[in-house]
Amino acid sequence: MSRLRHMMSPLDFSTDELDRLFDVAGDIEHNMGAYAHACDGRIMATCFYEPSTRTRLSFETAMLRLGGKTIGFADASNSSASKGESVSDTIRVISCFADICAMRHPKEGAPMVAAEKSLIPVINAGDGGHQHPTQTLTDLLTIRSLYGSLSGFTIGLCGDLKFGRTVHSLINALSRYQNIHFIFISPQELRVPDYITEMLSSKGITYEEVVRLEDVMPRLDLLYMTRVQKERFFNEEDYIRLKGFYVLDKAKMQLAKKEMFVLHPLPRVNEISVDIDDDPRAAYFRQVQYGLYVRMALILTLLDLTDEHMNEGLLKTY
Ligand code: NCD
């Protein structure tokens, strides 16, 4: 029997393992029908202690598209957490019901605590302001598919770089690829945490920190926009002051390269004008689609089912 594996951080997989995961996701994109029964008889539990639309629905759709079924809760007040149950106990119980679990929690590290007691694979679906590995897998697959490579580009990350867990996860993951230059675009108050810039410096990876998006726009190959994370602010006034800081609109897009892609983990609030949704460089809705493929591939990988189901042609390449 294969070893029980979890996904707490994108770094849990080597870059070779990620390549293989993205190959499976690519195969799913082109041969979705071939996977329709890959998880027949399997159950995924989605345990969401914090609001979510696309992540939870994306996991549930992924399992349903693989022929499996889903159980779970979308609101902690509907679960035994409201009676005081610990995540360790909850996961022991869920382990008796389901084959795999995706967990989102407002407390950093909670899915990790669950994984330590779990008898089934646990996927961190976002823990506080810490990590959001499956969004990162989504972002990496989108970059690999649209830009064509996971190395050799200048990426701008713009908005709430302090609280945005998708940003922290993505920078960590990209730090393992070659020749990537980071430009962090944020107000002073929302700068990327020091532990991240220290990690980049220690690896000799170049980065800049700037406040004005317009100044760096012409140099970007990829622009990763984020919303200001209202729920992590202590003070409503600060949130209101900062939320309108960046609005990507047609005028700013005119400064960009013709082939620069705009990504966003969504939900968007006001940081990208709807006027640019039809711009071919606006890739955020395509990104959602890639998120489905990569979650399907991750479920198959953690359940150790990839080899049985990948299409013949792709399997031969291994
Ligand atoms: C992100 C998250 O939950 O961190 N959303 C998502 O899962 N796509 C980004 C956000 O909420 O801003």
C-alpha cells in the first residue's frame, strides 16, 4: 500500500512531482471523459470552517467529475466545531466516512494539525493568512499553460501582499524555478512579510518593492492582482482607505506588454475593472478552469489512482 500523503504546502511536492501533476491535469483538460469513473465509489469530505465559493465548489466539482461523491460542511456553525470539537477529533471521525478531505480553516496550521491525526489524505484548502496550496497549483498550471514555462519571467504581485495567503504560497512555489524576477506592488502597510523577502534574498532571487503599478507595468510578463483581505483587518477605516488603492483599468493595461497575462485568485472586489474582462490578456476566468483540472489531478494523485486512469499516450512518456 502506498504511503499516506497530504498537501499542506506546494513545497510538499518536488518540482518533478509537480510537473507530473500538471501533465495529469493537462491530460484531464483534453480527455475529461476518460476520467469520468476514475473515483467511482470514493468520497471526498469538504470541511470548510471559513467562507469560500470557488475553492469548495471546485473541489466538489472535481470529485463529481471523477465519478466520486462528496460530503461536508461549508460553515463551522453547522459542524460540531460549534460544540467545541477539535479539528483532530473531527478528522478522526471524517476518516471513518471519507477517502480524502479538503479543509479550510481560519487558524494557521489547523489543516496540518488535522493531517497529523488523519487516516486519509488531507488537503489544505487555505489556512488563515498562511498558505493556499491548491490555489498555487492552479496559478502554476495557468502560468505553465498560458505563458508556456515556469521559468524566465518578471511577475508583478499587486495589492494585499501582507495578508494574501495566495501570494505567500505562490512566491514560495515560484522560488524553486529559474530566472524569475519578482516585483511586489503594494501600499507600505500591505507589504510582503519580511520572512518572504528574507527567503528570496537567501536564495539569491531578485525582487523589487514599489508602490505605483503604472511605473512597472511595461516590464511585466505576468501580473497577479489580489483583493485587500477585509476579513484580516482589525480596523474598518484602514480597510476602506486601502481597498481603492489599485484599480487595474484599460488605461493601465495600455502600458502593458501585448502578451502580458493578468491573473487573480478571485473573488475580485474593485481591483480589476470589468472593462478589461474581454481583453485577451485577462486570464482570471481561465484560471478558475485550470483550478478544476489541477484539483482533479491532485485528488487522483493523493488517492494513488493516476496510473490507472491516464490516457495511454501520456502514460507511455513515463
Ligand atoms: C483566495 C483565498 O481564499 O485566499 N480565494 C480563493 O480561494 N480563490 C483569495 C481571496 O480570498 O482573496
